[in-house]
Amino acid sequence: MAIPRPSKPSVVWRDFRAFLGGEQRHKLLIAMVSVLMPALLVAGFYVDSKRDTPKPQMYFIASWPADRSDAEIVAQQKIDQKALDAKREAKRQEYRRLADQLGIKVD
């Protein structure tokens, strides 16, 4: 199979001008949309690649001795529960302040 010879730029330009001057101008609109859609996709990926990504979160897992007594476990759970309750109360107060600012009535 023979590879066709490339066209001269002057021939390509004449062909393009004949295409624009033709009666089928809807083809130009379709051609623009055909070029614009992939260009938008590539531009979107480019913009997304330049965004700051969130830093990975680190989770620390407590290591406990295997010979802990039940009393130590219960005491630690009470300490952890107090910390969790304090976080929840702080979050609840934050939502209450937001509701007050927005005029939302909370019972």
C-alpha cells in the first residue's frame, strides 16, 4: 500500500477557502465543535493537574500491651469518651452559632 504524498500548503489553503465559501456552512459549526470539545477536555485536565492536592492524612494507631487489665481498658475508654464528647460539643456549638447567624430556630 503506497503512502500518499503530502499536499502543498497552497493547495490546502485553497481547499479550506472553498470549504468556507461553500453552501454547507453547518459543516463549519460541526468542525468547530469537534475541535472545541477535545480542547476543553485537555484544558480541564491541565487545570486540574495544577491544583493543590490535599496532603495525605496520617492515622496513629495506639499500641497497647497484651496484658492490660479490664480496669485499665475501662479507664482508657472513659478518657477517650470524654475527649470525644468534648469534640462533639464543640461541633454542636459551632452549628448552633451558624444557625443563630442564619436565623434558624433550633429547639
